[in-house]
Amino acid sequence: MSCYQPPELLAARHRLAGFRCRSVEQTALLVEVAKQAHGTGITRVFVVTEVNQTAVVAYYAWCMASAAIADLPERLRRGAGRYPQPIALLARLGWTNAMKDRASVRPCCWM
């Protein structure tokens, strides 16, 4: 069984070249765009690797956004004022095809 590191911010030492997931778009985002988006601060990209490895096996990307008051459900509109509300958006989520056949992926080293 493999042991995974907890998610960490994308860094230069992380190897992205071999990453492939079922979605061509998700693969392209990580391999071609993620470093630039992360570097500019537009998006924060977090990656998961196996212990003592640099190859990325999974990732997710967060970015900040806002929701117009009119677009919010009534429950969230109450007390929100008249201004757009800031929200955190899970922009992307992907894992490598090599992980899809594993029965369970347990973060045994995250503690």
C-alpha cells in the first residue's frame, strides 16, 4: 500500500509531466496552466504526492469568487447586505489514472 503526503501548495520541485487523468481538460490544466495561475495568485493549487516522491498523483485548485445577492438562495440572502458575497470556489479536482484502480486511498501519513 502506498502512503501519501498531505496536500501542499504546488512548488517547483513537483513533477507534473507524467500526470494523466480521465479528463483531458483536467490534465491540461495541471500540466500546462497550474504553475502560472498559482504563481500569479489567481488560483491556489494544492498537490498530493506519495511519500518521498515528487510526482503529483492528485490535485485541487481553489480560487476566490463572488456571488451576487440575487443569485443566492433566500437563506443565504438574509443578513448579507446589498453587496456581492465573497466565496471560495473549488475550481478543479483531479487524480492520476494510476490511482483509479486502487481499492482505497488512505492518507496513512497525514497525521
